[in-house]
Amino acid sequence: MPARTDPHPVTGHEFPSPVPPGTGWPQDPADPGTRVARSEGGVRRLAAGARDLATLDARVSVCAACPRLVTWREEVASTRRAAYADQPYWGRPAPSFGDPHPQVLVVGLAPAAHGANRTGRIFTGDRSGDWIYAALHRAGYASQASSTHAGDGLTLGTVRITAAVHCAPPDNAPTPAERHTCGIWLQRELALAEPSLRSVLALGGIGWDAFLVAARTLGWEVPRPKPRFGHGAQARLTTGSGREIRLVGSYHVSQQNTFTGRLTETMLDDVVARL
């Protein structure tokens, strides 16, 4: 029996859920020949061999190194939420998104099960994305204030958005082992972005810690004692080439924080302005 397909909300093209690489999904960085990491060792080899961010994004988008995450993201893509029952789900790791020569890197936690796991673009299709892209638009970094689906016209200038973990995790809680494995992709991303990078915005304590671990592993000078996360917290790091990178912390743009007022638009705009 043929696999069920549904029309993409922007292009109208039909796709199964999860979406195979190289089948025409907007902004899919991979193709059918993209190499797939199936273990921590595979992540290490393929990350080290990525010569540019485009290759890295392609390999991230097909990664299958964490069995629990693969099972969960594909189960969500198959069952779907009732509100999106007529849409195809990406169901793969959400690759980083933005400028290929970033001056600013935004580090989040992980894709939402019915956000980026559905739309195929990080921080897209959920309320967290509504907040971060609106803030980036107000600051002049994003071409539009909303982010509904890959292919909706959104572009970023000088900013690249990544995550501590690229797969949607059960209960929004990746395990330490999953964070460690995905952190290898982040290490390579930092190494490739370093020549143009000036600052990093960490959304939440997990994004803050993931960045510091990756930076220290690369041999960057990280202040000791380890900088403590907090909204508006700042630290300065020095790369292996001697360049200074500013790290700025923000409460995560989660509904738990934005609905309760722990994070306001003014607070978010303030930290974005420091980048």
C-alpha cells in the first residue's frame, strides 16, 4: 500500500511523513546521497569531514545517531496533532538556519514536536518561534516578524539559529547522552562559523551550557569559574585565533516563560540589542 502523502502548506507539493531527503521540501539541505550518522562515532566522523556549514546542515538533517529521538520524532510525524492532521510532518532533525557567514549565533534547546518537527525549520510553526523571530525582526535581523513554515519567505541577515539538540525530544527533555552526541555537531558549527562570529545569544540554561562545552572543547578560552546563566548575563570568550566572542544569556522563549511574564518582549529586545 502506498505511503500516505499530504500537501505542503506553502508549495502544495505532496510529501509523506517523515519527509525523505532530497524530495523537494523547501530549504531541505540534504539529498538522497547525504551521508547519515548512526552513532556517536559516526557523528564525529561526519562533523569533522564537513568543510562548510551547508554540508554540516545537510548531515545534521538526516542524523540517526540517537535511537530514542529517531523513534519519537517519527512517531510524532506519523500520528500528528489534530490541528495539523492534513499536513505532512518533516519528522527529521531540524538543521540550523540563517546567514552562511554569521556574525551572531542564537543557540536554543531543541525543536518542538509540532513546531520544527512539523515544519522542517528551527523555531518555526510554534509560539517560541513567534517570539524569537519577531524580536529579530524588530532588531533588523529578520526579513519578517512571523515564521509559519519553511518556504514562507523568511530570511535572516548576519544571524544563524542553531540548537543544543536538533531532534524533537520526548517531554522536551533530551538526555545527557543525547545532548553530548548532538554537541559534536555544535562544536563543528562553531569552528566553521568562528571567522565571522562576534556574539552568541543563548536561550535558556541548556543552550548556555551547550555553547560553553562546545567552546571549551574547541580550545577557546572560557572564563573560570564557569559563567553562570541568567537573563542578561554576559561573558567574553576568546577563540583559538584570538578573536573575542560575546556570550549573552536570555530566558528561553518557551510558552512557560512568555505566558507567565517571566520573559517579556522588552526583556528579549534588550538582550538582542547587546548582540
